[in-house]
Amino acid sequence: MNFDIPSELVAYLRELDEFIAREIQPLEAQDDNIRFFDHRREHARTDWDRGGLPREEWEALLAEAKRRADAAGHYRYPFPAQYGGRDGSNLGMAVIREHLAGRGLGLHCDLQNEHAIVGNNISFLLMLEYGSSAQKVAWIEPLAAGKKIFGFGITEPNHGSDATHMETTATRCDAGWRINGEKTWNTGIHTAEADLIFARTSGKPGDGEGITAFLVPTDVPGFKIEEMLWTFNMPTDHGRVSLTDVEVSNAAIFGQEGRGLQVVQHFFNENRIRQAASSLGAAQYCINEAVTYACSRKTFGKTLASNQGIQFPLVELHTQCEMLRALIHKTAWMMDTYGAFSVSDKVSMCNFWANRLCCEAADRAMQVHGGLGYSRHKPFEHIYRHHRRYRITEGAEEIQMRRIGGYLFGYMQQQAPKGVSVR
């Protein structure tokens, strides 16, 4: 049993750091782009006159960073080599995402909108897995380059975790299908050319079968962005949309008719392990910054670090990071070895604990830094406000624990090769 990170991955982290120093940090520093990351960040990023949407110059800066990363061969790391990637693994992505987040706030990795120089482009991977031939022709290359996105419309105003009870329906018509319903928390919908709408096509509420995914153009008649939802961390790219007699052809079906939940589950497992790694990296960053400050800040004639009241909470958080890191690496390796659905319980463990840990670490870093930590001149409030979201949006932590309990008590079964133990 070897717990070392593969040597080629260690070398790649150095390559990424060199690219950041050479290309990304100078871009971050020019033309006052630092305003998007210093104490002015929320105001600089938010177009308050356009309903709280991201400012166009902010999104243009992110696009330029992605363009440079793609040109340097980094953005597509997890993609198959035939699409310009490096055949990156889940383990590789977990290590990389932790590393980037662990560097702190910057243009190399801004988790507020899932931006990173190594793309976590789940939409592209889903297109490879479930897209039709025609959909792949239209979407593969622009998705791979980060130039085109589609939204993800599963959550509804009255249904979140209980997705099988969704009220959006698709019924057959002359054109193919007529969709009626409403979706909310559609991330990126303000620039998306399509929305992946999940609708019930057969069965009854609560059935896992009978839900179909449709790739619906956002400019089709009857599709409307009703509002952009303001959040704890602005700007907002989360929209509520309505679909009124929206007609699409059979060619809009993404994956198999009635098997839309399979798409959802694939998205969740791969995305959650990577997001957990990012939360771990952000948590470790907060701890490291708090330790550094405690070693230099003097009160009552001695450093803060000499007080056990400062030491012990950070010791506990640091210990949890070490344990979580081991579980994330193990889980990612098992996903690579046995498949994305083989360790669903462990993915949930990683995800809910990482998100909670990050919030606790950011809160502790604020406390150690005192008034300065509470201010926007330090990044901890930004990290807290963003990662607080993931305790809900990546599957509420209660749902994650319920999922773990289902496997632990035998109500659910892991999907793993016969004869392979996943416990």
C-alpha cells in the first residue's frame, strides 16, 4: 500500500505553479484586475445595475485566463487525449483541485463560479457519455474550450432533494415533446445557450424511472428567465426559469428516454469528489494563514501562537484535514479503479465533511485574525460565504448523511464489480 502522490502528478503540480507565475499572476496584476480579488471584489464583480449579474469585464477576465490555460495545455487536463486532454484521473483532479484552492484566492482558481485553470468541466464529460452524435458535433469543441455552456435544470421551486417528485412534465406532441414547468438555481443560465431540463415523461411522482433529460435551447419560444436569485455571495449567476408549452424534437433528448436520473447521478458523483477536494484546499489555506498570523501577532507581550486557546482549535482542524485528505484520495482512486458509482457512500462522506470543515476553518481563521479577519481585507469572509453554499447545493449535508446511512444499514446497494468489497 503506497500513499505517495504519483511522481508524474507531483511534477504536474510544479508545472501548474510555473504557468501561474508566468501567465496568470501577471494578468491578475495588470489593469487593476486585482480589484476582483482584494477588498473591492464583491462590488467589482457585480453589476448592480443589471440585477446583480456578473460584470462583463469580470467574466471576460475569467475567459482570458481559461483561454491561456487551454493554450498551455492545462484547461483540458481531465479530458481524453483525443480531445486535447491528458486523460486525467479522478485522483489527479482531486489532488489538483486541492492544490489550486490551497493557494488562496486568485485568478488561477476562483471557486465562487467554479473557475479554475484546470477545468472541472462536467458538462463536457456528460456530453461524451450521454450526448447523441448530433449533440456532440454541436457541443464537444466549444464545451472543451470553455467557450460554450449549458445550464442544469433539475431543481424546482417546490422540489430540491426530492427530485423524483418534480412537477415539470414533457408530453408527446407533433413536434416531438411539449415541456411545461419551472426550474430554479440554474447556474450560468444568463450566458447559457441551452438548459438541460429534466422532466417527467412517464410514471408517477417518486418513481426513479420516467424522468427524461432534454437539451433545450434558451432562445426557444416559451423559455423565459424569470429572475436572477441574489445570494449570500454576489454576483449571482443563478436563475429561475419557466417553460410554457416549450416544444422540442426527439433530437433534444439527452441520454435515454426515461433514464434522466442516471445523468444526474453521474454528474453528482464526479462533481462532488472534485468539489470536496476544493473545499479541503480552501480549509487548509485558512488554517495555514491563521497559523502564520498567530506566530507573528503579539498580544500582552507574547505571540498568539503561544496560547493553547489559539493552538488547540487549529490543531483539531488541521487533524481533520489530514484525515479527510486520506479519504478523498482513497475515494478518488476507487472511482478510477471500480467506477463512478462504486463508492457513492464515500463520495457523500467526503463531500459533506469537506464543506462543513471549510466553513469551520474560515470561521476560525476570522477569529484568530480578530477584526482584520472579519474585514474584507482578508479572504476568509469570502471563502466562508461561498463554501456555505455547498452545504446545501451539492446535496444538503442531511441528504448526504441519509445516503451514507442507506448504504451502512443495507437499504441501498453499491454498484461495484462482483466480488470487490467497497467498504
